[in-house]
Amino acid sequence: MGSGAELVAAVLLGLGFPCALFAALLPSFWGFVAAIGVTYAADWYLHQRGSYLVNRLNKIKFGLPMHFLVRELLLILLLSRLDMAEETLFYLAVGGFLLLFGIQAPHGALTALIKLRRTMPVVTRNVDLGALKIPDAPPRALLHRSAEKLLHLDIPAVAGVLIAIRTDENVVAYVGLGLAVGLAALYTCALVRYILGNRRVPAAPRVLKGIDTWLREYRPDVALYFSGSEDSAYQVKMWTETLEQLDARPVIILRERYIVPQLESTSVPVICVPGGIHLMNMDLSTIRVTLYPANVGKNVHILRQPTMKHVFVGHGDSDKVASINPFSKVYDEVWTAGRAGRDRYALAHIGVRDEDIVEVGRPQLAPIASWTGAPKNPIPTILYAPTWEGWDDNPGNTSLLLAGENIIRRLVDAEQPVRVIYKPHPFTGNRSAKAKAVHTRIMALIEKAAAARAAEPRWQKEASAAQADQAAARATLARVEARLAELTKPGRPGGDESETSRVSLADPQRLAEIKKLRAEWNEAYWRSFGWWEHKTVTGTEPPLYDCFNEADGMVSDISSVVSDFIASGKPYAVTDSAELGAEEFKRQNTAVRAAVVLSNSAAELDELLAAVADPAADTLAGARRELKNYLLGPDEPTSIERFNAAVAALAARAEARNAQVAQQLIKLTDAVGEAGEGTAGEDSVGEDPDTAVPGLDSPVAG
């Protein structure tokens, strides 16, 4: 249902219609007005909030249009019960409401047609589509929530009829009905101009031809290909900065339109092609290496291209089963961060050959700062970053369900105070209602602990001293967010997908300013509250790696989060939620070898807190250094250098393969030609001139 306010609105909506019916039957004029007013207000609120209830009501055919129709029918019933069924007002009200509903048909058809004709077969960023002459989108006010706006035009009609009932001044009803019908007709007529030829985007064949022209001019040689759900956008976002650093001409190929707006500003060209046939017919002949962050069914639409080499790069390195998916053997190569990934495939025996694995490190980890050996602030900060519940009920998927609350309680009640940052996986609660409930309780625990700490004299003194700096930081956040909103939304406000594709071109100065502002935002964010304040961090900002840099230690689960955190060299703990036992847990999971292993009671947390507070108590420091090299590879050469070298080497292999195939085709063509000439010669030698048919059998005939 959503918030408590949404629940109240839903209850009022559910009660409003029966009350309006009862008031109309009595009849009770003021009771009717009150009930109808409540339903209008509840409807408006639920739709503004995008409440889940709205979707449910649409499913059972009692959506917004039905609400307006029922209100109008109830008003007609009220007129009838007031013995006004034979009066002119009654017939005008019926006729006016019928006209209003009749206008919905052409209005709905026009809005649907405009949106259809404004939809291109591709969505792009940083691709020059100027030659296509894509027109500006219609004003947002015309198409945004257009059906809802048209329906609400019945308000002057309903109000006019109600006033006429009360005052016997029918002219008020006539004016209200005329105003409603007139505005609806004008609204509909205003849409007509946007279905004309000069207001439509070019047809699909012309757009696709324009994309092919751009591809031939740009000549991309490396592609990142991605398909996934709306929540999985982070899997492609983590690679954009790496692509920007390549010594190549990269392009990002997406399959779902909803991923494009989620991408951060980048200089890399982006082409979203939802249609499989459109993608398979696209000119991708210059691409030599395609990188895949995820194993999904739609990968087959580009895996069929033999002129390029296909590489699985994944979206993290961990001991999860997803890191040894048998599907990975369809790729020419599998790139892992370090030796651990290679060994993982060897132990799994799923058909990925050792010679097809390349260790390239993790270029994304460059922003992670190395540990200095001491807490960053007067008290340590511990990050709790559990993974999500997964697709099944395996207790080892996440610590959240069995250990999460114990971990938080022990941290906030630690003998030596620590600050807790809780950053859950973005998928948390998507599948399991139980996981969502635990997540909610953990946030409540952190909020309660933060409030209790704020009431203590020691922290009140710190808060007082930091008040001015925090106020300045919050002002910086507001300023930076306003500027980022301007810079990260290309084009004019209200532009649609097609218009945004036309105007979204890379601007080095704009991108540089965005990068600078994001760094400024991050610094201001952590200053905007105290280094002693517990915090829940959800959403995309601040990113996970910034939380790594703020923390002195971490508690997590078996996931790529642990492997990435190891790059920092800081102490960490991993929860054995499936209760395998510490030794077996470490044997099965490489990333746990240098971790403090927690049971579901989290009783072992003191060992982690001691290691964070005192380097002398950090008995696993050496093991972490060794494990970092094993999981992520050496520090030199850098990961981006190794990644670049791997791209160049594989591109060279693709070029060599294509050249070899071309040479073989030439030889095959020559051989077929020679064989044909030999056959023709034999036929002419054996030909009987007396039986030859002039004109048909002649070598030059035709």
C-alpha cells in the first residue's frame, strides 16, 4: 500500500463512493457534496504519489475513468431523487457528461498516436543524429498524465450542476458544462498538429540507416553489451569509466530503454536497440571485441556475430555460483580479476578452458583508498553491506535474515563506541517479504541508536562544535545538486526520448565539470553529518566505493562486495549464515580466507573491532595482503593497463581471424571459378556442331 497517508487515502476512497450513493438515495445534498469531494481528493493524492493501489484498481477495471463515470452517474441519480428528472438541467447534465466521455476516445487515440510516432527504434547518447532532423517533442503539459487531465475537466461541470441544484440558477450549470466540454474539445484539437508529418520523428528504416551511417563513420572497435532489469543498471554503470579509459573507440549497446536514463554522464556513445531484428541487421562490422557484464538470454542476438570476439567480464568477482555459470563457455574468453577466478573455473569443471581465461584485475577499484592502519576518525566506522536474499531460500545467500539484526545490535552497543553505516544491496526485499521486513527493522534500529547517541552529552558537544561546518556542507550539497541537475539533463525540460537522443552529445567541458562536482558532493555529504552518527545509505549516492573509503572495517556476505573491499586492505568480517563452520566456510569461499568469520549470533565481532582499533591486534593483515594479490592481481602493471592490453590482444586475434577467413573465401572463389571454366571447356570440345541450336547453345548467347 505504501505510506500511512496512502492507506488513509485508499480507505477514504473506498468509503467515499458508498457514502455518495447513500447520500444520493436519501437524498442529502451536503452529504453528497462531502462524499464526492473526498473521492476527488483521495483520487488526486493516490495518483500523484503513484500508489500501488492505482495499479491494482486498473487491473480490476475500476481505474480512474470509472471513478469519474461513477461520480457523474451518482450526480444524475441525485438529480433524479430530487425530482428534477423532467427538468432541462437533468437532460443537459446527461448530455454534457456523455459528450465529455465521448471526447475521451479521439483524445486518447491522438495521445497514443503521438507517442507511437515519437518513438524511435533506438535510443542514443553521444551519437550525432543531426542528419535525421528529429523535431522537438510536444509540450510536456499536453502529454504528461493527459488522460487524468482530461477527466478532471469534469470538475467545472459537476460543480456547476451542484451549484444550480442549490441555488436554482441553471445558468451556472450551463456555464460549467459548456466550459468542461469546450476545454476538452480544445485540448483534443491542440493535439492534432503533432500528428502531422513535420512533427513526427523519421520512420524506423531511416533512423536505422542513420545509425548505420554513424557507425561506419565512428568505426567502434570495442562494445559493451548489456541487457537486464531496471534494478540491474549498476551492472553496466560500473564499466562506463573503464570504457572511457580504453585506447579504443568504445560503444555501449543496450537492449532496454529504461536503462538509458540511469546511465551517468559519459563520453562513450550509447545505442539502445530494443528490437532483436534491428540489432541483428545493424552494421557492427568494425567491432572486434564485445564485453558482456551479465549472462542473459538476449546475449545470443550479438553472440552470433563471428567477426568479433566475445568476452564475459561480469559485474563483480566473488565465490557465488553466478561467478562459475556454465553459460560462460559460449564466450571466446572469460576475464577474471586475478588467479582466484581462474582457479574457480578449474575447480568447477564447467567447460571453460584455462587458456581462455585472462586475468585483468578490476579497473573499477582504482578509486578505493588503501588503509593507513588507523581509524580515519576518533572512533572507528564499520560498514555493514549485506547482499540480497537471492532467487531461492538458501540461508547462505545473505546474512540479513538470520544475523543482520544481531550484527547491528552488537555494533551499536559495542563497549568502545563505533559508528555504523548500513548500505544494503539495491535488490534487498525484491523477492522476499521477510528480507524486506528485516531491512526495515534494521533501519529502525539504526535510527533509534542514532537518536540515543545524539542525546548523550559527549556527542552533543561534538555536534555543537561541528554545527557550522555541517551547515556549510549542507549548503554545498544543495548548490552542487542543483548544478548537477542542470548538467545531467541534456536538452530542454519536457523533451521526450527522441528529442533527448538528438541533443545528447558529449561535451568534454560539461563532463569535466560533472566529475568535479560529484567529487565535491561526496566530500560535502560526509561532512554534512557527524563522524559519530550512525547512518543508513540507500540509493546510488554515495556509491559503494565511497562508503569503503569512509569505513575502517566492513561486515558483509559472500559477494563481489567482499572481493572489492579487499582492495582497501582494511579488516573485514563475513557471516557464515549457513552455519558451515569457520574452517569449511573458508575452504569453500576464497574471499573469506583473511576474514573474521561471524556466526549468526555475531559474537565474534569483537575480533574485528579490535583489529580496526589497534594494528597490533590485527592478526590477519598479512593474510589480507596475500589474498588481495590472489583475488585481484598485482598492483603493477595497473589493472587498466592490463585491461587495455587484453582488449588490444583480443582485437588483434579477431582481425587475424577475419583476414584469414577473407583469404580463404578468395581462394575458394578462385577454385570454383577455375572448376567452372574447366567444365565449360569439356562441354565445348564434345559438342556436335550439327546438333547445336543457334542462339541458345552459342557461348555468347544471351
